[in-house]
Amino acid sequence: MLISALVFGNISHIGPINMQQDPKILGFVREFSLLFFMSVIGLSYGYDVIHAFASTGIFIAIMALIIESIAILLAILIGRPLMKMDWGLLCGAISGGCTSSVGLGAALNTMGGEEPTVGYGISQPFAILANVILISLFHSYIFI
């Protein structure tokens, strides 16, 4: 479905049918779907956060904050000066690497263009795959 949307979105017209989406409508759908997604996640799992922090959750949260901050700093230091990436693309790629749809929303509102969406779409699938592999490795070798 995603590949067909990308292919047909690249084609501007097929006969009398316009394949380009109005930017205002596309922006509304993007904002609404992001808001709906985050609301469902927050309502479903928000109460479990307090229970997670009551035990060892605070240590895990602090370690995640440190590791994520280092990863973002490295991405900025490598992406901007060395690879000469555009700020919008880099912000989207960092959000995708962190698998953060909230970060994508912030990048879209800040940048005002569609570049963060491209960076997010490129990096997010690889980040999810890396998360699955790392969780499997940690579970198998560390938390035996």
C-alpha cells in the first residue's frame, strides 16, 4: 500500500485524475492522525508509567535518556558538518531513528516543510528493525 502510494503520488496525473494531494488537506490528515495515535497510546499505557517508575523503571529511564542524548548528539555531529545534510531532513532522520512520531510532529511544525517526513520515512524502518534485533539479543544474552 505504501509503495503504491509513493508511486502514484510521484505521477502527477493519470488521464483526468489528479494524483497530487492538496497540501492543506494533507497537513490536516497528518496532524489529526498523529494526534489520534498519540491519544490512544497515552490513554492505553499512561497509567502504567507510574507503576514502572516505582521499581527499577527510574534507572532504565535515566539510562535511556543518556543513551538517546548521545545518539542524537552523534547524529547531529555526523549529519550536519560531515554529511552536509539539510536541517529538515536531519531532524526527520533523528526522529525516525528514535522512532518518535512526536519528534516528527515537532520537526514538521518547526521546519514548515516536508523534509522531516522524508528523513523520518527513510530511517524509521531501520530503527524498528534494529530495536527488535537488540531486544532479542539483550533478552537472550543479558537477561537470562
